[in-house]
Amino acid sequence: MRSKEKTSREQDTRTSSLVTRHSSPDSHTRILGIDPGLRVTGFGVVDRNGSRLTYVTSGRIRTPDGDLAQRLKTILDGLGEVIAEQRPVQVAIEKVFVNVNPNSTLLLGQARGTAICAAVMQGLPVAEYTALQVKQAVVGNGHAQKRQVQEMVRRLLGLSGNPSPDAADALACAICHAHGGEGYRGLARSRRRGRSR
């Protein structure tokens, strides 16, 4: 029987070998991106060093069926573990969109509130972005499909394979925040500046 910790939190291991360790904790900013969901909450961590982004880790927190309070606790505990292990200094989270089903919107809002609590309980600042803002910043199209987001995240972070959809959305949120909400456009400008030197 697997332990509760292993069951609730799945880390993407396909690309974890690409983690880059920096010698000085002050030489970079570590950002945790969160894609909140009651059934699955995605997380992704990147390091920003100037205009350069480095993938650290990503994964999903799966909640058990049944009691809402227990599901929210799983999200709180899972993100708490990620924060304790990875020590981000900034957090970016996706805003809730209004769903045609009011109950689904309410449940998603509770999952999102729990994710925010996990960050603020550790004294971390939280930035919020709509899905449209994140997609526009990372893909260049606010109505991009999930597969397009996965592919662009893979390219921007130099991953060997596409992360899971939930982890990709979380990483995209972190990328968007890393470049002041400009994501791909910010990276493109920094690359142009580098070539002109």
C-alpha cells in the first residue's frame, strides 16, 4: 500500500534531471506557479536568473473522493510540502473563471482559496493572473489550447518532454509572472537584446 504522501502528490520525473542548482540562493528568484483544482492541483517551480528561466520541478496534487474538507486539506498539505522543499520566494496562481455551473465555480474557488492560504501562511507574496493573461503571455494567444500551452512551456524551459496539462498550466503561470506578465514576449525581447550585443 502506498503512503498517503505519495498518493496525493505526484512529481513529474521525466524532466527532473534538467534541474539546475545555483550556488548562491541570492543569485535568483524562485517562483511557484499553481493551477488550482479541487480534483487535481498542478504546481510548477522555476528559477529566474535575470531574463533566464530554469525548470526546477513540477507535478500534481490529487485529492481523494468524498469529504470536501479532507480534499481541501490534501491541497493545503501538498502545497505546504512543495513550499517547504523548494523554498520559493514568490507565488503565481491562476484566477477562477466563472463557469456555467455555479457549484463548480464555488468548489474551484474553495480550492483556489486553499492554495492561496498555503502560500500566505508561509509569508509568500501571491500574484494572480487570468487564464487568458497566462496563455497570451506564454503562447501569444489568449485562447490557446492546452496542448499548445504544454508545447510552449516545453520549449521555453528546454524540457525533454511535455509536462502534464495541470503541471504545464502551473509552469505557464510561473513563466508569465517571471516576466512581469509578459512571458514569451519578455523572453523574445531579452533574446533580441542578447543577439544585438
